[in-house]
Amino acid sequence: MRTCVEVVCAIILPPVGVIIRYGCAVEFWIALLLTLFGYIPGIIYALYVILRETS
């Protein structure tokens, strides 16, 4: 259930999905930077970071 919430947050606002899982770690800052440069790269990175541990 937690992963579903993280994925939905990652699609709506990518840094929020990452911060739920990792806190204010380097993954969050990368997601924030990619989201500022382009919404789609931020989503792709956030989904990758969230789903790489669950599979």
C-alpha cells in the first residue's frame, strides 16, 4: 500500500514521492532538480528510484 501512495505522489509531484521514501537525501535533490528542468524527467527518475527496491 505504501508503494502505491509513493507512486501516485511521484506521478503528481515527483520530489514528494521520493521524499516519502528517502527523506531529504540525495535522491530527493536529484528528483527536484530534474523536475525543475522538466516534469517528465522528474517523473521517470522518481518512479525509477521508488520501484528499483521493490522489484
